[in-house]
Amino acid sequence: MAKITKKDVQPVISKLHLTLQWKKEVRRIVEKEMKDISNSFIKSFMDHPVTKEIKEGPNGSNISGTLGGYSNLFGFIGFHEGDNPILPLENLFKKYSIRIYSRRGNTTVNIEIPTLQDAYAISPMPWASGRSWARGIEVGISGLGRYLAIDAANSRSGEGIQVSKKVRGGTYTRRGYLSPLFKKYKDSIQKLKNQFK
Amino acid sequence: MKPTFQHQLLSSFYLWFDSYLMRKGEAYETFTTNFYYYADERITDKVVFGSPYKQFVVDESVDGAVVLEAVSGDGTAISKGTSGMMVDYENGRLLFDSGFPTGTNLSGRYSVKNFNTYISNQNEEQLILEGKYETNSRYTRELTYIKPYDQVTPAAFLSVEGVNNVPFALGGEDDSVINAKAVVFAENLYELDGILSVFADSNHTCFANIPFTGAPLNEYGDVKSDHYPSGYNYTGLANNYHNDTYMIDNTTVSKFSDRARRVLEPSLYVGFIDFEIHKYRFPRST
């Protein structure tokens, strides 16, 4: 019986990779799997305690534990009442693009997703637009926001106070937020890409 | 306790920040003023003459800046060492041995930093909301001495927020990721934009890991003559440690919004400079 070697099938594989049908099928698989990966990433973002707490607005409780159970991140950061700081991130995270290249028997899948820097750029602190609150969650966040509401009645978050006495020491505790979520997201995408190497 | 990594880091960061701002931003002004006698209860064995400004430029690597080494006393030149003269660069004043005539007319030419630089352990809330700073304006100064010791604005307050050692290579090498920041108080928007611009461009800059003993000033605020017999020169000092550096991987600058500024003294403009600094090191080695 004749033995078929890799060398024998290589020309066929090379030609197969060049066919439109192959590319279409790869795209179909990648799009389907990428949609699942993206949905899973967005779900993990929306289910994160920090996201949930901020989404709850000025009346939420400190479920993230970042403030020792007191107050809430929405007021601590100093958002305006009615703000939805999560929405721009959610919209950003839904974006991705897929490109497929086939050359000489190799198929390369290129998936572009937003970066952490993109996320930081669209999550400005309400009182210092060059700073990102999303990054601040991980590296430490100033409690200035809660003190900067001019008076309780006109408070941006509905619960601020004007400072007249000594300011209490900061009690914010850092925790992982977007970085670990992004790492997991990227790892999943890499696994998907590796399937076509 | 011996000086540890964080001691050395903060000290090195301070020296770099101070010098970089003056070299890249030419952030200094040169004045010729009188010095005014006053009594300082903390230094009773010295005769003190203060200038209207504090934090004189001491770094000779700053092009064009005048580092005060001598003054004129009743028309005669008085150099460092004469009558025990020392220059307190930190507090902007001259110290003489007791017995020096307090009625001497002293004047001198010197450069002053546009921004005083301080190491701070206070958080932003305390710095911005509690801080009551005397303004040491570079533009409209009453011609009398400025009180020593208190922190004055315009100023930059430096602090290290935290260090995170991330495994980097086999053999115990870590990437120490340091989050440092400067809270800046400026007199006007031009000044604030200037300092923010200088440090926004410091991204991907390296600075030397200078030993703790490299701090240029002694307890009187004068240059340590035994360490720096020919004067303190930051770039010269840093070149001695060019194989041991920190790298600034990310810098973000931002301004305190006008709306938020309402809670401040209206004359102050506040900005923030956040640095992410990396250093590859072996934290567990002896």
C-alpha cells in the first residue's frame, strides 16, 4: 500500500489555503468563536464588582470592598449624578476586527481589539480629565472627588460635602480591574489564533 | 535602618525631577536682591540673612542658572567660608558665624527655581484641600525675607504611591513597577502648562539610581563640600551611575478642572503628573 507523506499533501494544502471557500470557512469559525470570547469578556467586565458598584450610582454600596465597605466608588470618584461612566467602556469593548490572510499553505488570523490605553483614554476622572479612573482603581485613586462637590445640595454625586475641617485619611484599597480582564481576553484570542497556525 | 530601595528610589526621583525641570524647561529665574537680617530661633549660633525667595538653584548642570557662591557685603565681596558664610539653598538665605554684624548691607545674584520641589507623604486630599501655602511669587515679591522652613508655592510635591515586584526573569530578577506622582501648584496657567508639558515629554526617559548619600545638601541647606568639592552637578553625578537606572515607561499629565478649582484658593492652578517607573532588580538577593 502506498504511503502518503506530508510532502505529498503539501501542494494540495497550499492550494486549499488559497481557495475562497477556505477563507470563508475560517472566517465563519473565527467570527463565531470571537463573538463568544467577546461576549464572555464583556460579561466578566459587567459582572465585575467595581463595574456593578459604579453602575449603581450614588446610592450604591461598596460591594467592591475598595473603600472598606463605606460609601461607594461613584461618590468617591466624584461622578455627577446621572453619569454613566461604564457605558463608553462597554461600547469600546464590543469593538473588534478580524482579518484573515492565506499565503503558501499558511493561514494567519489577525484580530484587533481595543487596548488598555484606549480604555484609559475614555475613562477620565470627573475633576482631572487626563487621569483615568479605571486605571486609578488598580494603581490607587485619590479621594478628592468626594470632597470636591461644592455643597451637599449641588453635589455632583448627590452626596458630597464641602471641606472646612481636616480631611480624613485616604482609605482606598487598590484592586485588579481591567488589566486581569484584558489579560484573560487576550489569552483567549491567542488560543483561537493558534488553532489556525 | 540602612537606606533601602524605596529610600534610594525617592531620593533619586527627587534629584532627577528637580534637575530635569530646570534643564528641559529652563524653569528658573535669576534675581539680584538684598538679603535681610532676621533671627531664627532654630539656629541661634548663626547670623541669618534671608532673601525674598526660597529654593535657590544649586545644580550647576542647569545652563544659564547662577548658583550663589558669593555676595556683596557693604561693597566688598564675601565668598562662602568667609565669616563662616554658608548658603542655605533650600530656604534662600545666608548663614554667618555669630558676631557677624547684623547691620551689614548684603546683596547677591542668584537663580531661583520656578517650582519649589518637595517630597511629600501627604495624599492629594491633604495637599490640595488642607494645605495653606504661602505664595512665593516669582513676579510680584515684597522685598523682604521669606520665612524659612514652611512649604511655599509654586511647588511640586513628589511621592511614591507604591511598588509592585513582578517576576521578570529566571534567577530571581523582578521588574519593580513603581507608581510615582507629582502634585503641582502653579501661579498661573502658563506655568502649569509648562511643567506639565516638560514632564509629558519625559516618557521613556531613564534616570540614575543615585545612592542615598548623593543628596547634595547638608543640615544647613548648603552643598556638602566633602561630597561635592567643586559644586553639585546633577548630570555629572548621574553619569557616574549610568549603568544603574530607572526607566519611566508611562507619564500622564492632567489638570485639575476649573470647576473643581472653586474649592481652592483662586490663585492656585493645580496639575497632576503620574509616572510609571520600572526597574529591573533582584529584590531577594542580599
